[in-house]
Amino acid sequence: MVERAKRADARRNEKTLLEAAAAAFVASGVEAPVRDIAARAGVGTGTIYRHFPSRSDLIIAVYRHQVDACAEAGPALLASSATPHAALARWIDLFVDFLVTKHGLAGVLQSDNTGFEGLHTYFLDRLLPVCAELLDAAAASGEIRSDLEAYALMRGVGNLCVGADSDPRYDARRLAGLLVSGLRRTD
């Protein structure tokens, strides 16, 4: 069976729903009521269920949408930033924002729902190459050290983000910024 491409208005509607759901998840966690998500999107709850028959379908779609947005931002930042290091720093800010706004998602992703199994692989497959491209560009320009792998940087940033949502005094973005600043060449 060949899947037809969605019409432009259907893609816009789905994007609006995903962004509304993401905002609701940030505000209330992944258990945010569907009626709240619908209100944010300016649609009825039936529209959400038509696009996403179950909560897990919606969670998966939001997660993938946000991973895709972070992945797509990398090349755009590299093309528009003053330097590759500046692009890397801005992308790490986006990555931190992505990580710290996943209220309740980590627990859901570790649940028994088989639909969530491939999300971590999807996350790595989409974001590791982007981070590697930014690191390689900054190293090739001579701005940063060349001995760091994308996985190590992403893992380090991820570890800096653990618990950031439960302590308002903890600023994961600032610490990740210090980490990225520390990548600069000193010789």
C-alpha cells in the first residue's frame, strides 16, 4: 500500500497539534489532558484523536517532531552563525532545551509500550550526525579541540541536564555553555 503525501494544510494542522502538545507536556507533563492540548491548538479533541488515536501515538509524534527540529537546526545554525563554534554553542542550547523540557517522558519511554522502543535509536540516529558535523566544522576552523566525539559531548550535556527540571536554582544551560566554552583550543 502506497502512503499518500499529506496536504500542506494537513501538515500544518499536525505541526500545530504537535507544538501544542509539546507545550502542554512542558507545563503539565505527558499526562496533560487531551482537552488542554486541544484548547492550546484551537481544535476539538476529536481532531487530536483523528491524528493520534492513542496517547502513546501523540507522545511518540511529539518526541520525533522535537528531535527532527533539533536535527534540522544544526545545519541552519552552521550556515547562519558567525563561526562554527557559535553554531555549536547555539545548537547545544537547543539540545539542552530539548532535554530539560521532557517532563515525565523518560519514565514513559522506559515503560512496557513497544511503540517507545525505537525512540532512543531515532534520537541518536538523527542527532549524533548533526552534533558531529558541528564539532567537525568547529575543529576544522581551529576554534576547538579535535579530540572530542559527538556521543561524548551529547552524553556529557545530557548528564548536566539530569534533575534540572526539579531544582529552579540549577541552570543546565549555563553549565552546558561552560562545557562548550571549555572546548576552545588553548594553544
